[in-house]
Amino acid sequence: MTHPRGAAGGGRRGDRPGRRIARSGAPRGPYGRDPHPPAAPFGATRRFLRALPPLIIVGGVLFDLSTPPSYTAAPLFSAAPLVAAPFFSRLTTLLTGLAAILASVGLHAYNGTLSDVPSLTETLTVVTVSALALVINLVVRRSGERLASARVIAEAAQRAVLPMPAERIAGLQCAARYEAAQADAFIGGDLFAVQDTPHGVRLVVGDVRGKGMDAVEAVAVVIGAFREAAEQEATLEGVAQRLERALTREGTRREGLDAFEGFTTAVLAEIPREGERVRLVNRGHPPPLLLYGDGRLEAIEPAEAALPLGMGELSVWPDRADERSYPPGATLLFYTDGLSEARDPSGVFYDPADRLAGAVFPGPEELLDALVDDVRRHTGGGSTDDMALLAVSRPAAGAPERRRTMPVVPPGPAG
């Protein structure tokens, strides 16, 4: 991402996202995840753990040889296979245990104490702990296999409930990200969908109240209703009403608080094939941002405030779509409040309009890459809420199919 001199927006210059376009040509997994993450994120730590069992055994041998016979290295020999058990294969754990047993027996034979009762007790202790290490290794490996299976199932559920939009839809460039606040989580209460329909490209981005499986069920209801309504309804307002009715039906089968307070904030958009316009219906959702090709930025606030979906019984106001200019070279950025409510360690909220003002990107992928990286820097790597992002660009006339690494605006001086 680059910033021209005199770019609009507040904040300290050093706080803005990086000045160069982040490389994003590498293949990515669903929702921007690296499909082949590094196996060892902490290389030095992993190398130390690999060397630790043999170092413990060698240290035990040296300790036993350099001390009087009344001192024993049995605790060190017992520790070596226990250290190997959770980190290494079954064979490595077995070999570590055998090495510890042989070291214990060899030292007692060297000292001439092999048949003494204390020596036999120490050797038996090392044998017992080595066998226990093999059991621990088996349990850890089976737990890892179950976790890997659960991750595969979760990823399959993610693809089924929130399918990744195509990179190009009816001449528009699209990119999406889902960043879960919970480690290893794949899906929560945030949602997005993009669909090419007879009425143009229609999309929805939303945030379901609540967490857990109830939120995931509501996401499935909204996405399913949107897929059908986007094809059938002649107007965007009609699509919003279909989603309203679907959530109302969903609420009747819920119990407890969700039966009365379940709702979904959402923004719906329609991009007709003809003309350079976009229509929007905002139901209590953060306003999307329109990033122009020259670095200008506009937050598209609704002309009239409206309640979230699922709260129609509290209001009889009809939906009214706002229509705005959407010229070639511009990008629409939709997001959930996980972005705008992300806080730094001092409690300052992340302001996407301020952080992106004056920035120019080659395409939607690069925009989301830089945005996700900047949020992580802002929060120090942690987040308390899920974050869904959807960027849709209208390519300028004569623009190449993809421009993943070519800067649009030369980067300014650092500082």
C-alpha cells in the first residue's frame, strides 16, 4: 500500500499501513489463510527441543562420572524420554528411553554397583518412566490426529456456509477475508456472499448477534435466504425484506434471550451491469467505504438510519436503497465491526477510514492483505471479535486482469 504526500486522514504517520504493496502472489487458502503454514514458527525453540533429550542424557553421564557414587543421575535419565514424548515420534521416544536405560545400566556397571539394590531401583525407575513416555506419546499423537480431523471438518463447514467468492464476477474483481478472533476457529457470526443475478451483482455483508452454534445457524439462514432472494426479487429492498422474514421465522424456533433479541446487522449492495452506480440498503451495519483510484475515500452513510434485520416488529419504516456513483478504478470495502472495534493496547479503536485515506492499491486482494496486516499491528496481534472483509473493485478501462505487485503510486519517503 502506498501513500501520496499530503494524504488525508489523521493519526501519526508511523501508524499508517506499510508504504509498499505487500506481496500477495503466493497461493492462499480459504479466507486468506496460508494453505501451507510453516511447520515450525519458532525455529530456534524447535531446534533446542530436538537437542534437549540427548543433551540431558549426556549431561547425566558427565554428572555421574564427575561426582561421588552417592550422587546419582537417575532423575536426568528419567527426564529425557518424558521431554521427548510430547514433541517427537514414537520411534524417537523409544530410542531416547533405550538410550537412557543403557546409560543408567552402563554407569552402574562402570562403578561396580550394578547388582546393588539402589542401582536396581534406579534402573527400574528409568525403565518405568520410559514406558510411561511411550504411553504419553501415543495419547498426544491420537489427540493431534483428532484435532487435525476436527480442523478438516471445520474447514469443510466453512466452505459450505461461507463459500469464497470468485475472483471475478461479471467483470468485477472480488476478494474476501474471514479473521476469527478465537485461535483455530474457522467461522463465527460474521457473513458475506456475492452473487451474479439477472439484476446485476448483488452482495451482503453482515454480523449476527451472539456467538457459537446459534450464530452459525443464523448465518446459514441469512446466506440461504439471500441466495434465493437475490435471484428472485426485482429490487434490493425486496431482498432485505426476504431476509427480514427469514430471520423472523428463525427466531420463532429459538429459546431464551435469542428468541427476543436475535438480530443481524447487514448491508446489501446491488451493482447493475449498465452504468457506474451502486445501490445500498444498510440495516444497522458499519458504512462501507468507497476508495477511489486516486486515493480519495468516502464512507457511504445511509440517508436514513434503519434497524438491523430481525427487528422489523419494532419499526414499520420501509427500506429505501441509496444510490451512489461507483466509477471505474474504485473499490468498495465492506466490513464488520470486528474491524472498526479492534483496539490497540491503550484502548484506541481502529479507524479504517483514517488508516486508508490517501492509499492506492493494485486490487482488492492487496487491499485486504494490507488491511489485515495493519489491524494486527494495531492490536498487537490479538482481537476480541471476528472480522469479515469483502472488497469489490470495478477495473478501470484498459486495466490488466490482475496487478498483484505493481505499485500504482510511487512510495513516498519513510518517516
